[in-house]
Amino acid sequence: MVSNTKEEIKELMLDRFSHHIDKFLDSTDIRITEGSEYEEKFTSMMRLMENEILQLSAGVVPKGKNLKKNS
């Protein structure tokens, strides 16, 4: 199991955040005329970021509930 330090995890999170923001801003480069379309794209990006940041902070989640106990 790979154990990252607090600073390594923070750096990974910031890199992922930066990547998603860049991707979002590039995709909204074309004028969005509807506020709901912008909100939908923004919400989608944030959900993806939430999942990635949670995974980075929690580490690898075991497949079974007893897997972590036995390892």
C-alpha cells in the first residue's frame, strides 16, 4: 500500500483541481448563452472533482468490508 504524506496528497489535489478548472474553462470558451447550461457543466465538473479529491484523501477503498481488516 502506498502511503502519501500530507503535502503529497495536497499537491495531488491541487494538480487535479487545476486540471479540471482548465478543462472547464476551455470547454466554456465558446459563449454559453444559457445560465442553466453553464451551471450544468460547472456542477458536473465539481462532482467529478469531489470524487477524485475524496479518493485521494481517503486512499484506496477495499473491495470488501473485511479486506482491510485481514491485510
